[in-house]
Amino acid sequence: TTVTASATTGAVTLTASAALFTASHVGALFYVQQATVSGIKQWEVAKVITAADVRRNGNRNYSAVNSATTGNVTPTHTEGAVYDGNTGVQWTFLDPGYGWVMITGYTSATQVSATVLSRLPDGAVSTATTKWAFGSWSAARGWPDAVTFYLDRLVFARGQTIWMTVAGDYENMQATDAGRQTTQSAITLPIPSRRGNKILWMETLEAGLVVGSGADEWLVSPSSRNEPLGPLNVAPTPLAAIGSRRIPVLRLFDSIVFAQRSGKKLRELRYVQGEGAVRQDLSAFADHMAGTGFVSMAYTAEPYSVIWTACADGTLAACTYYPEQEVIGWARFPMSGYVECVQSIQSPDGRTDDLWLIVRRTVNGATRRYVEVMMSPLGDIADQKDGYYVDRSEEHTSELQSRSAIS
């Protein structure tokens, strides 16, 4: 199937030789490359050029600004206009032999309207080309469903593929710079899992980027530790075959804590150089705590190191966790309501980590959801009168409103 563009810039029409487009492609990016370079003369030394003549160096196309004889400096620039010698021709960079558009309107399965975002080559306008591609993300193909940062790159994942932006440029996904791939270029990396489960989460450790799916865990890192991460220096390595539930994971100390696929076990995963993955089941002696499965997790470091979990049956459970002392202790916290979600937020004075909860309650026969916060432990020097031993208290409503913008 070939595609032809109606113009190189501005609003254009894309016409396909067979059914290619659907209405869901509106908003999608579309890549178009020139069909061939044979119709454009190669730049050469000592050639008479007339203004507006087009010449190429490799796949990159240039347009002459003035009429003159070419100098001895081959055009290699990728923006602006540069002379090819002291008395030569000034060449304006046109395109790297490809460009891309955003589809803005659907006419038929063979025709759409679009806006050019990066100039299309003349070879995609004058000649139908088979060198085209849809963008990886769109309403038709799907959007990323996991995201994190790694080595100064914004990282996205969907299915079994991860995408990393250009280093230090979190909105730039260009795989090449005017046709040249560099160590800074964006990265597209399939995870070669034989089990075929889609990626659910990503988190960084010192050893690299850990990628978790419903069936296994992988470590993504530079192939050579002596070179910077880049398209030609990145590799996925299998870590474990545990599998996860879609719950945001926790990075604690030098480990990642995640809920296993069934949701009934809490797993700890570390990577030790020279040894590989080190795994531990944090709920090995308390597997009844999860009930029908964990649905949300949060961690508070102050005043105590605790992993809080909301369970599918609405209960709240907590794991006191001090790995350096090999302490793992579970407890239930009875609630009169149904806990749906937990999150920790540092207190305004920075002394504690507050546990916030979404709690579903039945009030006067009606179902209501409340944003609630668990009061910090009293401590050894607090007054006993400050203790409230109830499921839910509104005695501190004004205090809570001053501590949070949530209403």
C-alpha cells in the first residue's frame, strides 16, 4: 500500500492506494519517507547551481539560496542555511528525507486530512511511497499505561514495549536527529518475554530500570556500563518470573515491593551485583492478611516504617518493615467503613508521614465516600486527652482543613 501527500508543508491530504485509515486515526501522528532518492541529484564540488535547485547529501535534502558554483565543503547541517565554501552556494536544509504529520480529519478509508509537523520530502509528494508508518500511540493503537523516569529520560510502556524520550528532553521522542542516531536519541525497546504479558509497572533501582508484568520481571540497563545509555547500548535482562497485580509499587530502601499476580502476597525484589535478583515473600507467615487480595499500598517512614495495604474486602492491614533488623510484622486495623485506597503524605511540619484513606461508608442509608487521615501516634510525651479511640472523629475538622486542600 502506497501513500502520497498533497504538499510538503501546511494542511495536506494523504491518499492511500488501499484501505488504510479509520476515523479513530484522527489525532494520530503519521510518518512519511521519500520513496527514493534517485530523482534528486547528489551534491558535488564545482557544479553550477541555480537558486532554488535541490541537491542531497545521503538522504538529507537542501535547497540553494543563491546562484553560484559549489565550493568544497559538503553540506551536513540539519537546520538553517550554510555556505558550502567561501564563494560557494548557500544551502538551506529542507528535510532529512522524511517527515511527519498529525491526522486532523477522516474522509474515507483511503484519504485523510493532516497538518505537517515536520516538512515532508518532495519525494513523498511527487511519488507514491511505501515507506510510511503510524505513530505508536493513538486512539486506534492505544496509549501508554505505565510511566516513570530513568537516567534523565521519561519512560513509557504499553503492551510489551517501552519507549524512552531523548535524554534530558522529556517531550522529544525522535529516534534519529535528521537521520542520525546518537546516544541521546529516543529509544524503543521491546521486552522479549515468551509469556506475552503486558507491562504493568516500572521502577528504578541502582542496577537499572525494573519492569514488571503479569508474568515476570525484567531489568533494563546499558549493555556496557562504560558507555551512556542509548539506542545501541540498552538491553533487557530477565530477573524473575513472579508476576504482578496492577497496583502502584513501592520503592523502599534498595528494594521494590509489589503485589503478586493473585494480589494475596506482597513480594520484595532486590538486585545484587554479581548475584542477580534476590526475592522475598513479605507475607509468607501472614497470607491471611490480604483477604481476597491487596488493591492499594502506601508507605510511611515516620514515625514508624510501615507498609499500609487496602484489601479487596475493604479491610486495612499494615506490615511493620525494618529490613536492616529483619523485622516483618503484620497487623489488622479494624474499620467501620470500607477502605478503597491508601496514600501517604508528609505532614506539614515534616515530622511524620500521614496516612490518607478513601473510605466508603453508609450514612443514613446512603453510600458516601470520605477522604480521611489517620492521626499520628500520641508518643510518650503527649497528653492522654489528645487521644481519640474511635473509628472516625470529626473533632479535628478545622485542623484537617488547614492541613489539606482536599474537601
